[in-house]
Amino acid sequence: MTGLCISSYWNTWLRFGVCILNSRKKKPDYLPIVILLLLKHIRDPDLQQKLPDILALLKTLMEKETGLQWLEVVIRYLVSARDEEDLSAKKIVEIAEQAISKETGEYVMTLLEKLRNEGKQEGKLKALKVSKKP
């Protein structure tokens, strides 16, 4: 990892007495860290530089059943919270490929297309409702 110092975030968690260790495996649960990092940096102008490190933390979650679901949550949040000019869909796909895997990048691309189509459908429905009002 390059841009973020995960250990500083880890120490912050420990300092406040929040235990994110799995009691059976003694391994960190990266999901709370990912969520906090996204919330902290979502408006930062340099999010594009930090995003690869944040998504790389999801790599361990991807091995679990719910990994893709959490990735979808993260991508939906990024798309809703950032402007397209600021962080394009293409850039999100590139970062996901770099940080996690090529297959994950393909999944993200499909998800972004799905979200775009959902947005178009919502727009059409709103336009129909507006045009039907007297």
C-alpha cells in the first residue's frame, strides 16, 4: 500500500477501545476500516490516489460470500457521493482492477452500467409523472 498509513488508522481504533478483531481468528475485520476511510476521504480532492489502498482492503473481504455485496455498497456510495467529472466510472473500474483484480474491475464495470440504466429508468418515470400532471 502506498498512500495511506493503515497502521495509524488501526492505532486510532485501538486507542478508542474499539475491538475489530475476530475473536476466533484474531484477524482484523477490514470492513469498518474501509467504511471509515471512505467516510473520511469521500470529499478529499485526492480521493483517486487514496482509493486504491482503500479498495485493496476489500480484497480480504472478497474471499468471503458477502465480499461482492460489500463491494457493491462501496461502489454505490462512491457513485452517489462524487461527481462524474471528479471520479469517472472508467477511473473507478481502473482502480478496482489495480487494487483487487481484473475480474473485480469487470464486475464493477457491469455494476456501473446497471446503476446507469437504473438512473435512466428513474429519470423516464419521473418525466412520465411530470407530463401526466394536469
